[in-house]
Amino acid sequence: MRKLTSSDLKDLKLLKHYRIIRKWACKTCDLKDADLELLIYLDAIEFFNKNDFITGTYSYSWDNRRWNRLLKQGWITVWRKRNHTTQKYHIYKVSYKCKQLISRMYRIMLGEEDIPNNLKQNTYSNKVLSFSINSLNKDKNR
């Protein structure tokens, strides 16, 4: 297997429309930007505990309620519960719906799928995002 280089990633144009895709995902799933990026990080490490979560949050703005909100909304699930003897702490993983969202974002980045443009046009930011989504969907060289 050949190792990827920076020029390979540039040729893929993977990050060309990342901001629009991130904004769309946050708007449709009611997530904050930092929450989505943290979920992408946690998906990459697969299984984690609360200390791994805390380590991942150092580069984001402080949000004391982030852990409980992501658990309550179903973005993070318990993979293995602690039993107070051999397992000292819970082990978590991102949920199925989170994996589906991240996979969909990757498919959109690669041009395999278009973003559905069903945002209500009632605010200026939605109009601007809708225009950006239309231009992204027209760009077949993603």
C-alpha cells in the first residue's frame, strides 16, 4: 500500500468545500461547530473514555455542558459499562447516527453525494448557505 502525501490530498480537493459541508451538517443536526469536529476526532479513535474526551476538548472553546448534551442527544453511546471491580470506568463510542453523518460528510467531500438544499429561506444566513450549497452541488470536480 502506498503512503498518502500532502500533494495526494491536495489533488483530491478534500477540504475545498469543508466549511460549507460543516455548516450544513451543524445546521441540520443542531450541533455546534466544535461539537461536530470533536465527534470527528472521537470517531477516529473509535473507543474512548471520559478522559480522552476531555483531552480532545482542549483545542475547542470551553463548554461545560458538551459531554452531557452529546450523550443526551445520542451522539455518544456507552460501549462497555464499568462494574466497579475489573472495569474502573465506562468505555464510549460515537453512535450509529454520528457515524452515518460523518460518512455522509466524506461522501459529499468526495463528490459521491450532493447536499440536499431544503433550508428555509427565512434568514440571511440560511439564504447565503443555500446559495453556497447550490454552487457546491454544481461543482462536479470536488
